[in-house]
Amino acid sequence: MAIIEVTDLVKRYGTHTAVGGVSFAVEPGEIFGILGPNGAGKTTTVECVEGLRRPDGGSIRVCGIDPQRDRGELTQRLGAQLQASELPEKLTVREVMELYSSFYRAPADWRRLIEMLRLEDKLGTQFRRLSGGQKQRLSIALALVGDPEVAVLDELTTGLDPQARRDTWELIESIRDRGVTVLLVTHFMEEAERLCDRLALIDAGRVVAVDSPAGLVATVNDTQRLRFKPSAPLDHALLTELPEVTGVERAGTQLVVTGTGNVLHAVTTVLARNQVIAADLRVEQTTLDDAFVALTGRTLEETS
């Protein structure tokens, strides 16, 4: 049975419909992603799931609970890391954890959480003196301190450098390994591909598709892209005539060849026959970005 069920969710702000009929279900123990551009309705959706906003239509159940009718019970079973949150600057990590732990009837051992999140040497450090990555890890600890069944993590890695982002991904995977179901909101394609068992692709307040990352990619096609610098001038017709090739275009000094099947072998054979070397050759498979474009007609950057 699904641990989160969202059915035909609608949320309006005046005349603007931020969420227009969103539906999805999350199974226990999975990392379920909500992926889409800024302004797509992702945060509004999860705030309704958390009971922070009242829907204008549809229904929500989290652990069998209606977030609006029994929010008090929900807060004991759901932990949340909000997109934007702050703590009193002078509170130390120890004081924050002791305070938040007191809010729950059966809290987790916050000291073990602090160790898991590598903050044990920061217990006496004030919140204002923590780095961005340390603040993010503390926010994860606060989301888990109530020993929840579900953790909602909203744009957790925004603003982090690449290494801090990857460290945070490992932490999210460790949360799932603890048996916690994770609802992850993100607009990073790489993050969704790395972490999510399944995800809902949301655009303009509506669910475009729900599937695993690999499943979404598979709905597009098996197109491949070859990028290389030809060592000598090359007649494009030699490539476009190949049955495996669907397109050839120039990008600066590079050629970009798109195709299907064994396009790599077909192209390199023609190049060798014409004594052309493919320098800096790269093979790019269809990605989640490609799936987003195919399903919405726009790139993620165009919608942001």
C-alpha cells in the first residue's frame, strides 16, 4: 500500500493555478522524486503533502493520514527539510538538536544522527558559524530527529558546490537505507537520475509523466549523439547517407552526429575509409534532459 497518495491535487493563488490536478503515489522505502523547473508547482505540492498549505481540490493521504485533518499526528510521522529555513543565529548545534528532539514523543537518538551526518565536532558551534554544507546536514538531522516514516527534502542541494552536493547524495541514500521513505524535490537532472527509484516530472503545475529515470529515458528513443573534431574537411553527405544516422550538424570545430543502432561503428568506418580521424570523440546516450524536452517541448533552462 502506498505511503503517500496524492489524487487530483489543485492549489490556486488568486486567479493563478499553481497546481492543476497532480496525482502520484509513493511506495514505502523508495526515494521518490518530484522533478521540474522553478515555478512548476513542486514546492506547493509538497507543502500540501506536509500540511503547510490547504489544497483547493483533490485529496492527500500520508501514512493513511489527512494532512489537514490530523496535522498533529502527521508531524510525529513525517520529517521535513524546507526549501528555505533559518534558525536563531546564536543557537549551537547541540541546543538545536535538544530543542527539536523535545517536540517528539518517540524521538531518534539525535547524537547518533549527528555522528552519521559528521557534525559531532560542531556541537558547540553556533548556527551562524556553520558552512552552507554543514547547515544542510543539520537540516537533514532535524528532518530525521523525530524518527519519521517519511522525510520530505525540498531542493536540498541548491547552492552547494559539486563535492558538497555529492556528499549530500550519499547522505540521502543512507536515509533510505535506514528504512525511511524519501520524497525528494529537485530541478537537477543528475540528482534525479542518481537518487530516485521513481519520479514525477512536473511542468506548469501538472504531472507530465511518472516512471523510473530509466523508464522515462526509454520512452523517448535510443538516440545517440557522437561529438568529435574531424582531422580534415568532411562531406556531411557521407554521414547523412548512412541508415544509422538521423542528423549531422556543426558546433564550432566539432561535428555532432545523431543516430540509432550501431551508429558509432557506422560513422567510424566511414571516417577511416576517408582517412579522417575523430579527435576528442564522445558518445552521448539519451538522458533525462532529452526525455524532459520530448515530453514538454522545452529544455529545463527554457522553463526556469
